[in-house]
Amino acid sequence: MAFWIFMLCLSYCSHPALSAVQSTGSASSNSLADSARGPHFDTSASKNVTALLGKTAYLNCRVKNLANRTVSWVRHRDVHLLTVGRYTYTSDQRFRAIHQPHSEDWTLQIKYPQHRDSGIYECQVSSTPHLSHFIHLTVIEPDTEIVGGPELFIDRGSTINLTCVVRHSPEPPAYIFWNHNDAIISYSSSRGGVSVATERGETSRSVLLIQKARPSDSGNYQCNPSNARPANVTVHVLNVANVIGEHPEAMQHGGNQRMGSTVNVFALLTILLLNSYC
């Protein structure tokens, strides 16, 4: 008798339908437990944002178990209500609420962000008491520099070596163009000896090399990153091999950039001027 009771229990407990009911019951219990927790933020999808000056920024706030409650965005520095639900409550048209139906994400869009937009933004849930999650927005402007500028003096026949550095960019520039006297430099022109090497990363670099410098290579050179302001340098190609002995530090030789002090630069120009009158 005990054997048949054991077999009946074994059959009952291993029945697929019953297993499904037990599994469903377990999932329901977990779901109920999660629902009982009430609304809460998913901080892994609601992080601080670093945005590029003038490029649209998106601040995301993910809320679980929102139910019939409302999500609002508030700018913390002046306690200004920006959005409620999918509606925007500010006259500044750069701000917009974004929410897709059945989504847990409530996004604040900021077009053309400026430095003044940096600061703390509060994602607020209309529970009792209300829940808040703070997101910090940092608006940055990449810095562009041509090493050795703003003026370089090059000995005729040597190599012009210009290095453009782009720093503090949240993403590498899509491209970096070089201009000479407002014209885009062609690396396949009949002049020859012109090449560029670009390395993109957290700090991006573009190196322009011009072999066998000649006086016509003098002028203004501009480095133009796609996501930053341009940088300029003025290059002077001089035939001063016979008079430069006393002030070599003001020259760039063979691509090795060495810039002297302002005093030395003026001394070099003085020597050249005097030499032209002799």
C-alpha cells in the first residue's frame, strides 16, 4: 500500500502540467514581489552625461514599476520644471520630453547645449513621498592646438612638421582637415612631398609633413577638426642658413619643433632685416 502511495505522489509531482503551474506560480511570486517594491530607478540606465557643446544631449531616466505615476524633469540650479510626462513645460524650445509607449525610459532632450546648461537635473516620480534621481550634465568644448604655434620659422629645404592635438572631446573627430591660406591642402598635388597621419582617440592627433620647404609654403596653416574649433599657426620659410648661427633655437629643423622665446624671435627678425639692407 505504501508503495502505491509513493508511486502516485511521484506521478503527481512530476506531471508536466503541474510543473508548469508550479513554475508559473514561482514566476508570479517573483513578479508580485517586484511589484510590491513599488516604483524605483534603474541606475544602470540612468547615468551622468558628458555632452559636446552645441551637440544634442540626452539625459535618460529609467523607472521600473511606475504604474499610474508621472515622471518629471526638473533643472536643479533654479528648480525649474522642464517636463511632466511627455509634455514640455518650459518656453526654452531646446528642451523636449521623449517617451515611447510601454517603455521604462523617460528621456530629456537638450538641443544645442551650452556651458550654462551644465549642472544637476532631477528625474522625479510622483509617488508619496516623491522619488528623485539626480543626473549631472557636463557640457564641454574640445580644445584644439597646433604644437609650437602661433608662429614657426622654418629653414628652407627642411621639413615642415605640424602637429594638431584635439583634447577633451567626448568622441574622436570624424575627420581633421588641414588648410593652407584658406585652401584645403591636397596630399596628391603636383607639389609632392605632402602627407598627413591622423590618430583618433581620447586625445586625437593629426601630423602634417611637408618635405623640402620652399618660400611658397609660407603662410597660415589651419587645423580643422569636425567637432572642435580650428587652430592656426603662421609658418615662415626663410633662407637664413648663413645668418642663423647665433639664434638656432628660433628655428624648426628637419621636423624637430623647437620654439625660442619671444626675445629670440625678435632677434631673428632683426638679423634678417639688417641682413636685407647689407
